[in-house]
Amino acid sequence: MPLSIDSALGPMPDALILRGRRSEVIASNLANADTPNFKARDFDFQSMMNKARSEQVALNTTHASHIAMNGAGGIGGAPLQYRVPNQPSLDGNSVDLQVEQAAFAENAVNYEATLTFLTSRIKGLMTAIRGD
Amino acid sequence: MSLFNIFEIAGSAMSAQSVRLNTTASNLANAETVGTTEETTYRARQPVFAAMLKAMHGESEATGAGVRVLGITEDQATLQQRYAPDNPLANAEGYVFMPNVNPVDEMVNMISASRSYQNNVEVLNTSKQMLLATLRLGQ
């Protein structure tokens, strides 16, 4: 069975991309903590991850020399949802600073964890290549 | 790479907060600057923030939103008059106009702006660490 690098790395690259995108969304929320009428947004990491793993984008191969693409998940436009605020504010802003800070910290730790897993996978591949 | 966008987002927020800090400093500095007429007297200034939605390349929906300052508004509350006939700026009736700056409001604004600024610096630092860790991937 030919081993593809994509499958050897498992779901880690997809997770890394999603974590990066989520940190951007939460950073936007934190940046707009004082903007009137701004609504805090986020997306569900679990469901997006499942979607990315199940929906493999397939390219049509209409020519003999076309290379079939696999492994690239449908990670593109993550559908953003609005966060339900704990209490309404007078200026229409729905950013809860503490909630966003916690979410950002959690996401950053998860990003680092994914990086650690990815590093161990790469180390495993290197050991297999070197054979020592 | 979405992590790079955070530099732009947090940077725009920091610049917006520093504009807010600037107007607060200006308001506090001019809290006692009297004027002869209602038009020439200093009025409290406030910046107006707005979200700056930006669709990243290859995406239909904007995920990141920076902050931009739409403009500066002047407080339209009526000015108080004070009887000060000795003041060289007093009008014919001996009154000067006081600015409508509320020092308590301004102090609250100052603390809020400074905390928001620090928040964005933290976001920037964390993102930088995440990016640097990504660069060291596999080592």
C-alpha cells in the first residue's frame, strides 16, 4: 500500500488550518470589543472538523495526464455563527470580553497541542525514512 | 494564512484605541478652557468606531474584521455659563462659556481604552508565538 504523506499526517493539517481561522475570528471579536452594533461571531470547531474530514474535494480528471487530487478537505469558507450574548448592551455590541479571552486562550493552547502532535508524526516519519 | 491577518486586525484595533486615548487626553487637557461664545468654546470629542469587514482571498464571506475610526463627533450638550467678569475672555455681560467635558466620563474612557489596547497587544503576542511555533514545525 503506497503511503501518502497526507494520510500519514492524519487530521492534523486540517485541524491546524481550522484553529488558525478560529483564532482570526476571535481576534476580530476582541478587536471590536468597543465597536457599536458589532456582533461577536464564532464557529463550531467540532462540526467544521467533521465536515472537513468527510467532504473530500474531488477534481474531475478529464485527461490521462490529470492528477487526481485527494486530501484537501472542504475547509474554505467556515460558516460563522453569531454568539448569544449573556446580557444585552445598550450600543448593540454583543462581545463579552471575558468569554472571548477564554475562547482565544483555549484555541491557542489547542493550536500548540496540534503542532506538538504534528511534530511527533513528522518525527515518526523521519525515523521510518532513516531507519535507525 | 489566517494567522497573519490577526496582525492587521489587532493592529487596526490598537490604532483605533490610541485615537480614543488621544481624544480623551485632549478633552481632559481642555476641561477648563473657557470661551467667549458658544461656538468658539471647546466641546468634548469622541471617536466613532466601525467594524472593517474584509473577505480574505478565495473566500466569499468575510471572517476577519478590523476596526476603523469613522470620524470624531463633538458633544452637542449645552455649555454652562460662568460669571467671571475679571476673565479677559468674558463677553459683554461678564460671562464665559465652560466646555462640556465631564472629567469622570473621560477617566472611565481612558481606563477602557487602555485595557482594550492591552488586550489587543496580548492577542498579537499570542498569535506571534503561534506563528513562531509553526515555523519550528518538525524540528
